[in-house]
Amino acid sequence: MRMDTVIMGGGLSALACGISLAKRGKRVTIVASGQSTMLFNGGSMELLGCIDGKPVEKPLEAIATLPQNHPYSKIGADRIAAISERVKLLFSDSGIEMTGSANANHWRITPMGVAKPAWLTLNDHLRIDDLNNLPAKHLALMCVRGFFDVPNAMLAQGLRELGFEVDMIEFTTDDITSLRRSPSEMRATSLAKRLVSNHALQRVADQLNSLAGEADMVLMPSVFGQNDSSDFQTLQNMTRKPLRLVATLPPSVAGMRMMTQLRHYFRMLGGTYLMGDTAVSGTFEGDKLTSVTTAKLGDMPLKADNFVLATGSFVSRGLRADYERIYEPVLGVDVVADNDRERWTSFGVLQPQAYFGYGVATDEQLRCLKNGKPIQNLRAIGSVLSGHDPVKMGDGTGVSLITAIAAADHIRENK
Amino acid sequence: MAERMQLCNISENNFEQCTKCSICTTVCPVAAVTTDYPGPKQAGPDGERYRLKDPAYFDKALKMCLNCKRCEVACPSGVHIADIIQHARMDATLGKQRASLRDTLLANTDLLGTVANLVAPVANATLGLKPTKAVMHSVMAIDKHRTFPAYSRQKFTTWFKRHAAKEQDAFAHHVSYFHGCYVNYNFPKLGQDLVKLMNAVGYGVHLLDKEQCCGVALIANGLYKQAMRQGRTNIDSIRKSVTRDNRVVLTTSSSCTFNMRDEYPAMLGIDNADVRDSINLATRFIYKLVDEEKIKLIFKQDYKRRIAYHTACHIQRLGWQLYSIEMLRMIPGLDLVELEQNCCGISGTYGFKKENYELSQAIGATLFKDIADAKVEAVSTDCETCKWQIEMSTGLPVENPISILADALDVEATRQANNIK
């Protein structure tokens, strides 16, 4: 089977790269080993959130100060500025409505009630542009009875510390109560599947309208709209006060929704998305990769002019560690990691962890290296890359999106 | 030394791979529509810890699992969630209780088919009658909304022996065909279409020495021992075809294929390692021949249709929908709509049972809406039970990709292009 480009991995970076290429008429196949870590996403993208523990206000400016080995440094601040605009377009073309700017971070709210710097946030989620000028004074935090996925007291406490006046209001509806029969299923994604019909949404709106009291904004956990934002819009239209959502613990409805929309758009552009298959090995000829074998396609390897490695980090099995080494399991390309296992981690889970920065080595064009030499038609994007730290630097989704589009450009330019 | 030991110390229990991310619960079609089912994470890896301690922790709600395998397809950690659930069901059933008459009848698709073929006109008329349906609904607990797929007057194998077998040896290449119960008893045309297609590109088609129902319905209905017997017979025949006759085995049903390739070893303990790669869905086999430029397909100039492709659960688990989709895309006049991957809700015999009817239709609702929105004249899928469900629920005809290919094929031009006399 011959394609223009085969992308190994099926998450955010794979889809962003696949969409960019498919949009220009290229035949693209994505090999996705199941669902991705986007289902842990709270509805925001971050370009660069922190340097040395301090929040970044102007990410594009701060990118220029990053060390040489950071993936952004290989692309350069000017190109990142241009690509960041194309990312916004890619989202809106996919039907994902987000707001934000690469010039100035805004704040997103975590389920724990912490404000974190963000680049883009879904329009239906709570976004704070300026901590000194909050979007509302008085919040009605609607707490769904029996719901697991938001620690309401911590969230309320965090919001109060930011300067909001917060009323915690518990409520339920018949549809929500019916879910409690199966205690393990009282989760955000299950609620999103129940709260779909106009009747179910009206019952929620009735509660919000009668209980929100003096508040000038109603805050709900992000449990609406598994496929698009229309369920939220319907609910907002039924609710008298402005309504915003706040991220829940994973799996998240916002992440599920964004993935569904990106996949749908990719398919619409003619892309092929192989869900539940895994790239297992590759065949090299000289300094080129010629084909990739997958677990399911077996004796019919995927051949292509270009390949992209977007298999993610340790959690997605794009990187593996055993007791002796850290390695990239599909193609055996070079990784940047300490040989000494003692250095991989530090004591204390909140301490900086060296392994977060490990990943595959690439040249300036994001080409993977094998035995120190670049593979001409193989690029790495997203979390599998070395040199960045999504936890400490808040650059995970940004690196995924920016490198995805930069790699798509390189693939095009090399023609 | 200590580190070496750790390196080898990996649990045999596949459920230990579960990281509790809960992603499987977001794709389960059953948990999406009912709170009676605990969801794949709880039913699978979580529950398994308890069941290892004491089998009494088995939860009857596990019978609600469709075995659609969508949880396994979604799992980022390679946990065989549905296999764990199926094994738990098997452990709880084996040697303890007998399947009900209804389940036994539904599961024995070949017994039912053999009898019904003999009296096809009577059977079809009777099974369609309201009084019959009412009796089946109340006495047998087979839902009254369901219409049994019509039985053919002539079995596929009878047709094949009378009208096709003689010519097959003359071809340069040869394959065997595992037709399955549906083709044999209900819809011989699909088998005839495959013969037409393969013959046009120079391949003779042959029956296996002995074919029995693959057993997918037997497993679903708890008749494991019978499934094992039939599975062994099938693998013996397949092995003879592959090693003695040098013929790979083609299929036209995604569930038979998945069952014989993956469920035989995983669920029934039947070792098929030596022949597994020789059990091939026909669309995949033909795609490979075209891809390697060993054959050419020429399609009719005037063929024009708009068709939606539905990815059946088991072909998604096989990861082979790609081949059926790419084959259909080769037909110049075919406007193909690829539907979002959602379960139709029938899951073999599941939806036929009275207690499951409403659930089955609720599960399929998303797919039916997508089909209505697609504005197509027909739907294509590789699964026969999806076909019944979609035909009943949308009113549109549903055709196997092989039938569509055979229909669109310009047989004479294809024979010439492949130098077949």
C-alpha cells in the first residue's frame, strides 16, 4: 500500500500534521494505537507556560531565550509566530472554536482550581485574560451530585484565591441521578452522553436558573458536547446567566470532542485513520525509510515517500524504558537520554524529572537520527521529541502543534 | 542479578497493563445507553482482580457485553479488555448451566439453516407472520420486531457443486472459500459474486474439505464446547487446504474471519498459528493482488452509485476496513461516504433477544442518523448481522463490498486484461 506520507501515532500532533498534508491533496495514513493522551486535555493549548518556575506572559518573546536543544529553537520564533496563526485556522476549519494569542498568554483553570498560563482555550471554557480584571465577580459553581471528576471544594478554594466570590451549589436532575446506579460510570464522559437531548438540557437549565441566585456567571464542569459545542450552545440559550465550563479530571469531554472533530476533518480531507493498529517496525534503505510494518496489516507494509514519528512519550509507548536503557521501540532511532539510570529520576514526585526531557534526537529539520546520521524522509513531532518538558514548562500541546506543522512544511519543501 | 530478575519479572496477567485511564469507558456502546452495565474497565481489568480471588465476584451484568472489541481498539495500553470479559463469562458458564433452547437455536446457525433451507418458502413465510413472531416473542424470547433473514431455497454449496465446481480446476491459481452460514443458507449470491470476481482474474475457487459454522454465535451464547469442536474441524480443513493444496482461504464475513484468526486461539485454545496468516478476508486478498500488480480490475463505464461504508466492529478489530474501503474507492463511478465508526447494536444474535431489543436500537441510533444524513442509495459493510440491523433500521439495502465489486466489474474486459480465456 503506497501513500505520500505515513504518520505513526494518532494524537494531536499526528492529526495536525496529517490535516496540513491532506489539505494539499496528499494521501496520508495515520496509524493510531488506540485513543491518545488528548483525552487528558482540559480544553486548552499551551505554547510556553513557564520558565524556571515563573509564568511566561509573552510566549513568542520567551521562545527566543530557550536553549538550543528545545524543539522550538530548531524552528525559530518568527516561523513559530506564523505557524501559530495557522494552528488557529486548522482548529476553526475543524469546527473547534478557541480563543487566544501567541503574543500574550491568558489563564486557564485546572480542576484543582489553579490558574495556569495558556495559549488557546475553548470558547465555552472559563478563560481569564487578566487576573486583575476577572470576567465575573460572583460565580455560581454548580456541583453535580455524586460526580467524581471535580474536587469541588478545592476548585472553589482556588477560585476564591483568584478573587472570585464563589457559591457552591449542589444540584442534580433525573438524567444525572439515573447514572448513579452504576457508581463507576458517574464520569464526565458518561454525563456528556446523557445530557444531549433538549429535554435533558432543559432540566439542567431549569436547575441553573432557579439556583444560581445573585451570581453573575454560572460555572459547570465540562460535561457537555461529546461531538461538538452545540449541546453547550443549547444549554447557554436556555440559561439566563452567562455560562462557562471548567475542566474535569480525565478522561475529558473537551479532549474527546477535539479529537473527534480533528479526526472527522482529517477523514473529510480524504485521510485514512487506522484506529487500534500499531507501527511495529520499519525497513531502511541507506539513509531512507522505505516502509513501515503494522501489527494488523501484517505482510502488507505501508510504503510512503515520507514518514512521521508521532508516537508520543512514555505514557503512549513512543518511548520505552527498561532497567538498562531508554529507547524508541518502533524504528530504533537515536534518543537523547542519560545512560546512567540513577539520573533518570529525582526523589520527590514534584521535583524536576530528567526523563521528561528525554526523547528522540533530530536535526534542524526535525529529521530523526539513526546512528548519528539523519534519515532523509523521517521526521519526529510532538511528545516523542527530546528537549522539552510539558510538566515544568507547559509546552506539551504547543510543541505537538508547532512541530507538526513545521514538519508538514519540510515535507512539502523537500519535494 | 537483582536487576536481571526484575527485567524478567513481568506479570502474566494482561490486565496488569491497565493504567486506569478509563479511556475504554468512553467508547463502550453498551455503557453509553444503559447504567445496568458497569462498563469495560470495571467489567474487565478491575473486576478480574476480584474474580482471581474468588469466582463468586462474577457479575451477571457482564452478559451485556457485546464483544464488539471497541474497548480493545481504544485502549492505549494493549489490554485485551473484551477477552478478559469473555473469559470471565466462559469460566462462569462452563460446566454449570445449559444454554436455553432459544440461545441454542440462535447460536446453531447451521442447524437452523439446514432445516430452513429444506422448507425455505414455508419458513420464510411463517417466520414473517405476526402470529409466529408473537409466539417467538413470548415463548422463545426472540424479539417480535426482528425478521429472520430470509432463507434461500438452494444452499450455496449445492449451487456451487451443480454450476461452478467443474470449471474451477482450469484456472492457473487457486483459493479456498470459507463461505460461512450466511452465504450458505441465506444469501448464496454473495458467494456467487466472489466466484465471479475471482474467476474473472484467473483464480479458481474451491470449497474446504469440511466446513462447519465458525462458532462466533456459539461463543456469544455460551456453547463453548461445541464451538471448540467445530473450530477444530474448521482449522483441520483449513490446514489441509493450505499445506496439502497450497490454497489460501478466503472469507467474505468479517466476524467469521476475526473469530477463526483471533478468537480461536484466545478464547477456545485452538492453535492456528501455522495457518492464521492464510485466513484472509477476500477484499484484503484482492487488494494485495492489485497492489502488487498481479491482476487488473476493469469496471463498467456506466456504473454510478453513492454508497456509505460502515466499519463493522470486528473488521475494526482486525484493522482491515482499509482494504474494503480502498477496493470500493477503485470503482470510478462509486461515490463513497466513510461513516464514523459506531456500533450498529445487533452484535450477532444479541439484538435478536427480546431483552436486548431496545438496547440494541439505542446503541445503533447514532449510526442510523449518520446513514440518513449521508443521503446514499445503499450501505456497504463486511458483516452480515450489521446488514440485517441496518436494513431493518434504515430501510436502505446493505451490500457486502464483494457484491458491489462484482456488480461494478466489467467481466469481459477484466478477463481480457488478465489474459483469461
